[in-house]
Amino acid sequence: MRQAELARSVGISPSYLNLIEHNRRRIGGKLLVDIARQLEVETTALTEGAGATLIASLRDAASGNAEAEKEMPRIEEFVGRFPGWAQLLSSSHRRIDDLERTVEALTERMAHDPFLSESLHEILSTVTAIRSTAGILNDTQDIDREWRERFHRNMFEESQRLADGAEALVSYLDSAGGDADVRSSPQEEVVAFLKAREFHLPDLEEGDEAAVHDLVVGDEDLKSASAVELAEAFLHRYQSDAEKVPMSDLLEALKDGALNPSALARQFRVDLSTILRRLASVPRDKIGRSIGLVECDGSGTLTYRKEIEGFPLPRFGAACPLWPLYQALAQPMMPVHRVVSVSARSDEVFETYAVCQSINAEQFDEPQVYRAVMLFFPRKAGEASDALHLDAGTSCRICERRKCVARREPSILADGL
């Protein structure tokens, strides 16, 4: 692939890509992911080298397998002596992971996607109408000619609707096929809007009131009026958070590398929810790690998602009831700090901080409305934590842990694929 072609495909100039290749410009975040996707390699292959990526992939493949874990100290020897077999094993493991994620996405879609449910209902209704009309024509021999023509016309129109509906459904599934970016709700349009900006909005950091309107009007990701309304509400809150906790001051407070939400909340004199949201808005290249965030309302419905690698968030349906997010929801104003493993097949753990607060605490004679928020990020090697360890999942439907006190339905992954 030519340098100019790669640069064009990721939306940068060839000269800028040349500076990156000669280590004269830093790279991270969305640009790193885009380049890795175009080159069809893991991001770690660009940041750490192919050898390190291969070893890390094999370690991940061996995790959870007792026999393979016994051979873990000899992984580097195996890669050195049999690089071809090592690459094959790594590729197979990666392929299995991709297939599992596709199954997870399609399972959630089949169970909860409103478009799919509506389309199937429309098809069944149309088939029933055609069958009823055909039954009348078949069982009644002396139908008036005018009525017979009307029935024929109805059958033709219903069959046309059936064909159009089936074509639209097939097209929808073909285009969606496990793609996490397919949007079926205003909330997902807002997430796509924020994801395109890496969840950081410099225009709002300066407190410009007109910036909110300028950002949402005409944006290609916000296709519905509901999505625009949700985006405006989110951006106004983002702007308010930025005013309370300026990004420059927050970065200064994070210079020592420690990430302590409680200490930061005290330093800036804000509530924990505000500081958790602000930490999730810090660009990855400024803080040196990926930070995810999820929010839910009092019903437990996820209302905001910022997903990171290794900690998948369900698009439809309920999440894992063991998440600290829901523990916080059950005890408002009581912060929850846990170290969480979200996959039985990986030894990666995440530091999580969660809190639930009322959004109308100052109102008398009104029911209290609660919102819970959870911040999470991968714990780096060597980092210690005194928080309790918790094994959780994404949602029961796609969780491979067999014994779980919180399980509410069988998993499709319990016996493997």
C-alpha cells in the first residue's frame, strides 16, 4: 500500500503520515485504530511490534485453559521456534473472538431490535392477509365478478407489500451483520455522534453557548429529531461540567499519573458524577489509557455508553446485574469501588468507580429521580488496588460463566459455539 493511499484512507496528509512513521509525531486514539484497521493488524502491532503482539495474543488464548497455562513460561520459546504455528494459533484465536462477538451482536439484535420485531410483525400480518384472501377465493365458487377482481387486486397489493418488506428486512440484516455501528435508536445516534469526536468536544470547553447548536445542526450522525434533542441535552451538561472542571486544570491534577476520583472531586469541589464524566472526556493521548463510562436511570436502563476494548456494553436489553453500576443504584450516595473481571476467558481486569445520585434532590413533594454512573478503565501491569475483586459479565444471554447467583436466563455461550 502506498503511503499516500494509506493517508487518504484515514483522512490525513501524506506528509503528516511521514512524520508519524519517522517518530516525529505522536499517534493514538482514533487515528491509531483507523490506521490499524486499514492495514488489517492489531493496534499493538503498531505500538509494540509484531512479536509482542503475537505473544500477547497467545497469552490471551491460553488464559483459562489449565493445560496451556502450565506452558505459559515457554511462550517466547514457542514463538521463536515455531513462528508459523504460533501465528496460526493467534489468528484462529482472533477469528474465534470475532465470531463470538458477531453471535453476541446478532443475538441481541434478534431479541431486542425494534426494527426487526416490527418488520417480522409486518411480514406475518401480510402473509395472514394473503392466506385469508386466497382461502375465500378457493372456498367460494360463486363470487361476484367485481368482488373477485377486488380480491385479486388485494392479493396483488399484499404480495407486493410482502416482497418489499422481506427485501427491506434482508437488506437490513445484510448491512448490519454484527456491525456495532448500526443505529436503531436516537440514543445510538448520539453515541455515534460522540464516538466520531472521540467523546471529547474542544468547542464546548471554552463555554461558547452557540457551540452546542453549531455542533448538532446538520450533523450526519444525528438523523432524527429525537437524537438532536438528546444530543443537545448531553452537550449542555458537558458544557456545564467543563465549566466546573476546566480541562487544563484537570490535566494538571492528573500529571502524577494517579487517578483518584474522590480526591479529584474534593479538589474541584464537585460531586462524584461530574468528576467521573469529566475523566471520561479526557483524550486518551493526554491520560495514557482508555477510559469508559456508562450511565443508567432508576429503572436500570442504560442511557449512555462509552465503550472501550475488553469491556463490551450491551446495545439492547439489560446488562450484568453484578456491575458496580447497579450496586451503586441500590445504595444512592454511597460510592462503590471494585476491580472487575468481565470475561472468564481473559485475565484482564478493570478498575471501576460507581456512584448513584439524585438529579432533583432539591425538589420537595416530587418523587426522587436517580441516575447512576460508572467509570472503568483497564488496570495496568504492576498497579495495585485495595478494592474488592468481582467477576461479572456483559449480560446473562452472552455470559459464559456457568455458576452465577445473579443469572436470570441461560447463556447461548455456556457450551461454546
